[in-house]
Amino acid sequence: MASRAIWEQHMQNLQEALRTEHIDRRTFTKVAAAAAGAMGLAGTVGVASAAPAPGGKVLLPRNQADINTFIVGSGQDISNLDPHTGHDYSIAWAQKACYDSLLRYSGVPTEPVLHLATEFAGNTDATEFSITLTDAAKFHDGSAVTAEAVQYNFNRMLRKNLGVAYMFSAFMDENSVSVVDPTHLKIALNKPFAPFEAVVPWLFIANPAVIEANAGDDEGETYLLDHEAGSGPYTIGKWELGSGYEFNRWADYWWQPEDVTMVDTLVWSVIREASSRRIAMEAGEAHYVDFLTAEDYEGLKDGGFAVNTEAGIGPFAIKLNNSTGPTADVNVRAAILQSFDYEAALQVVSGYGEIMQGPLATNMKPWHDDSLVTLKYDIEGAKASLAKSAYPDGFELEYVYVADFTLEEQWGLILLQGCSEIGIDVKMTPLVWPDMVARAADAATSPGAIAIYAGTDYLDPDNFLYASYHSSQAGTWSAASQYNNPDVDALLDEGRSTVDQERRIEIYNEVQQKLVADSVEIWVYVEIPLVALANGLEGNVLIQTMGGDAREFGWAPAS
């Protein structure tokens, strides 16, 4: 993978941090400042595949026999620990260390499992849920995690309407959660939402007493930026913005995994350059490194470190404006899709990715429609499609991408080359991410083409398809294609309100077919995240949703 500039990493953080139903300019600026202008790249990694060390040697980190520590060397900072306003890849690692949730994502393949909730039962139409809490969970001040605390956290999250709120606010309000007794509560949704269990792991439970004691004039938002109020396995040992963070095992943590011994200390070390992350790994000064270049990834693999080999599920797309301008013509969009060289695009990332067949990754099972054909470069077909459009002689197409993001610039050049062969002149416009979001907020200002990464919060097609293609989402960065198809809207509404999985598969297959038929955008590729980790780890370091969970892994006993 090509080198990821610091700006790109920051832009990625901000993208995830701003995934809300709506966000005004003032709030955008506030979050941008807190996030240091960063946009989160979803951690959509698959299974880690360990490469044996030379001679069969297991490469353990330096001094591991004496200190049970796990060090993440990351190019991405942790900007905001608040469980109800902060949300991106690095933040998720830290939140899972300090906070518990009713359900949590676990394993590969990844799925939600019981955690604070010992029972989580929904009715047949996904509108009502009865929850029983464990009576063992304690906040770090020793007080019990109660149903009242869970209710408080749902309501604070909905009031803030930031971070993870976009996953809940469409079907919940502050009257949705009711307390039965200290360990039982009920949730009544305003309308059915089939993937409710899939989003619940993102509601982290904070101690209401700590929030109230530090409420200030923002309901504890300033305090929780860099303090924790959880019941999770770790407390904060060090918090140095832009440098490093330390999370120390809480001795009285209420839950223990069956198969591994959790590490005593989780360290998040901010290492900006990919080459420096590789050096830290080789020196035993980091045990997990992310956002590697292909060269550094291959070097660590050849050196005997375990590496990820599985494609993620979050696609990168060049979204086309379906509402205004020449790209509102389906034949124009078809021509652009056919003129794009997908194989060349994959070579930009040194082949570490998969060309798509439509809006969902091919390994998004069972939801991907396997009858779809892989997208291909077809210049003669592109010429024929453009000839059928209202613009047979071509036009100027603006392509907007993140400034100083080399990958998006290179994909723009591939777009430019292909389009030039059919008479379309591509104007490349680099912008900072906030300006890209502002441009996408209105169909009239949205460019003809804009580069967008999707995030993976929950493993359901609704995560990708509703957010990007339901007309109600137009104006958000994820729906920058400005797509409006009443038939697709109806299917997406039915998909999120239908419990029967077989029917949901039928619905989402039909949605994928319609989106491909409409040539909505250029689905470029799904990346293979280039991460490496030290051998000797047990458990699940890599899961398919965003951010790792330190409860999931530990060091193998020394032999």
C-alpha cells in the first residue's frame, strides 16, 4: 500500500467522528478541533495469518517475560475518549479498554455476544427488547452498573447526537428505555430495526455519578474527552495527546475471558511514519503496527511477524453526483464506470485489495449478491454508453479528493486517463476534508465525482447501503452520490424493518442489482489492511469491526 500521509490519517479520524444523522458547522469545527482534524479509517481487518519466523523461532517482544504489556504502534492519535461523542478507529480501541457495553463484538467471523447483558431478547418484529444485566459489573469507583445507568447512557448519547448516535437516533428517543428494576430494563423502538443487536455494542456505559460530578456546562463532555468513567478492564495510566497513551489493568474487573489471560498494560504509541512503525516492531518496541506501506508490510512478513492477509469489508468508492449535472444521466455514469481501469487502481495499492462487483464487499456474507459481475475496464463499451447519453461529445467532470492523499490523487489520475479516451475532461480538485463534506451537503454544490471511504461499524448491509443510498441520507458525506430512487428507498426501509433473514437477503440482493443497473458510482476496491503483529499472541487481535478489543487477546505462556 502506498504511504499514508499524516493528513490522510487525520482526515480518516474525522470522517468516522462525524458520522451522525446531521451536524452543523459549529459542531463540525468543535469535533474537528478535538480530533486534530482527523478522519477515522474503519478497522475492517480480517483474520491475522501468522508467518513462521526463520528456523521456526517465535518472535516475542522485548522483555515480555517480565512485563505483560501490549504496545500498539499506530499512525493515528486518540482524540476523544467520550463514549457518546468520540468515534473512530483509534478511539474505539481506547473506549473498549475503559468501558463495557451490553453486547460486544467478538471472534472471527465477528458477531455480537452477551457482555453486561446476560439476556438480550427481542420480539418478533424487532421493536421491543428485554434486557437482563449481570449483577457482577462494577464501575471503577466500586458502584454497581445498573439499569438506571444504562438508561442514562442511552439518553445522553441521543442528546449529544454525535459519534455513534447516528446508529440509534432514527428509531429511538429519550422515552425508548425504561427501567424495570436494577438489573432489568426494556427498550421500545419507535419503529422496527432488524440490526438493533448489531449496533448495541457501540453504546458504552459510563458512570452517571462521575459524569454529573464533572458535568460543567456541557454534561461532562470536556471531562470525558481525556478521562474515563467506565467499568471496563483498564483505567488510564497516561494520556499524552499526540504522543502516547497507557491503560492499566483494573484488578477488580468483573469479567474474565475463558481462553486467554488479558495483558496488564495496553500502550497506544503514536508513530506517524510507516517506516518508523516497522522499525519499532523489529526492535520489539511495538507488538502491533497499522497503516503500513506495502514495502514495510512485506518486510515484516518476511521477517517472521504475523500479518493480516484478509480483505476488509469497507469499500472505497468514487461517488458520482446522481442528481445534478451530466452525471445525473445514467448513461454518462455507465460510461464513466466502464472507462475506469480497476486493475490499474488495484496496482496503486500494490495489489493488496479486491476489485468489487457492486456496493458490498464480496466477503460480506451472506449479504453480497454473488450473481453480480466484477467491474471491468471496457473503453469501447464506455464510448457506446456515452453515445446514448445527452452528452455524446463529452463535458468537464470535477473530481474532488482529500488534499495530499496520494492514493486518492492516483485514483483520480486513473479516472482522468480513462475519461479522456471518451471525451470527458476531468478536473482534479484537492480539498481539505471539512470542505469536501461541505460541498457534499447540497446536490447543487456536490462535485460530479468525489472520493469516499466507507466505515464499518456493524456487520450488516444496512451499515453500508442505507447510509449511502437512502435518499434521506443525501447531504451526508457517505451519501455524496445524492442518489434518489423511491424503489430503493422502499427496499432499504423494508430491509431494516424485516426480521426474517432470508427475506432480508432477497431485499439486499435486489438493492445491489438496482444500484449496479443505475451505475450509481465507481466501486473501486476493498483494501487488505496492512497490519502486522508479534507472534506469541493468543486470541483475536483482529476483528472485522472498527478498533481492537484488549479483552480478546493475551500473550502465550513462555515455553
